[in-house]
Amino acid sequence: MKRAALAATRLALALAMGAGLGPPATARAQTVADGSGAGIGPADTRAVLDLVGRNLNSPEARVTELRRAAGGVICGSVDVRNRQGLYSGPRGFVVDLARAEFGRVPDGPELLSPARGEDREAMERVRQLYFRLCLD
């Protein structure tokens, strides 16, 4: 009897997900954790969160410290979960909305030993841009 009830529950869940009643597989839950999105407006906040979602493999990224900088750049910090599921600590980022470009400031090990496919010069450009425009 319990097996039949369990099978019926699984079938109902599968049908609900297939009918679009459950969360979509590509749903992202990036959030602005400190309310700083109010300073750049809802449209730009949404655009920043979309770029974060597309560029980082973290469905629960926490964005903070959003602010405008020179040249139409938006600066901020983002904290993502590591492989163990723990937040790894906030890191700066820059977004150029006009070009739909996102760059997270690399940490030391990333610069010393980039992962396959990562461009060390591009990471250094992001780092320099962040230091020039985003640090007060």
C-alpha cells in the first residue's frame, strides 16, 4: 500500500513539473542582499543580476554594494557558493551594461594559474578596471 502511494506521489510531482507548475530548470535566485539596487534602479539591477546569473555557475549568488562608476560601469560585490556549498566570501565585479559584459575580480591563485580556457590578460584587465573605477 505504501509503495502505491509513493508511486502516485512521484507521478503527480513529475506531471506537475512537466506541466510547468514547478520551478523552471533555469531559474536563478540571485539577490541584492543589501538593498543597494535602489541606487541604480530596478531595470539596471535586473540587468546586473541577469549577467551574474549567466556568467557565474551559482544559482544563489548574493550581490551587494551596487553603485555607478565612470563610463557607465556598475561596480559591486558578489558572494557565491563553492563546491562544498559554502559561501566563499564576497569578490568585486564590474559590469558594462552597454556591452552586456561582466567581469569578476580574480583572486591571486586564479591569476597565477588560470583554469583552462581562461585568459590571464582578460582577468588582469578586469582587476585593473575594478581598482581604477570601483575603489574609493
